Amino acid sequence: MNAFIIYRNEYQYLHPNNNSCKDASKLAAERWSKEPEDVKSYYKEIAKQHLARNQSQNPLEIAYSIHQNVAQNSSVTT
């Protein structure tokens, strides 16, 4: 699973009012293209960890695990 797909899945999860997958994909793609490189790198790291775990765990679980670690170790939240 690549970084954008993880970003798009998280976007759809966080925006459940978008009824159409097509609309959610389009909106996520528009936002992805405007994201700074550090955000894209963050999702690339999640994708890398997902591959390292042999795809045995949901990438959103990995993302939220990273979110929790960041929140515990920093005052910065995403």
C-alpha cells in the first residue's frame, strides 16, 4: 500500500459524510497535492512500516499508533 492510498483511506475515515468513494478520492487527491513534504514523508513512513510488517496489520492502525507516540512525546499533534 502506498503513501497516498493510506492518506486517502484516512481522509475518507475522517470525513464520513462523503458518500461517494469517487468524491472522497478526488478531494483527498486535491489535498494531497497541496500537502507539504513533511506530511507526505509521514505517510511514506507509515507505508514503509506497513510493508515491514508484512501487511499483517491495518495501515490505519499503524498511523494511529504513530499519532499516539508523537502525541506522547511532543506537544505537536497532526
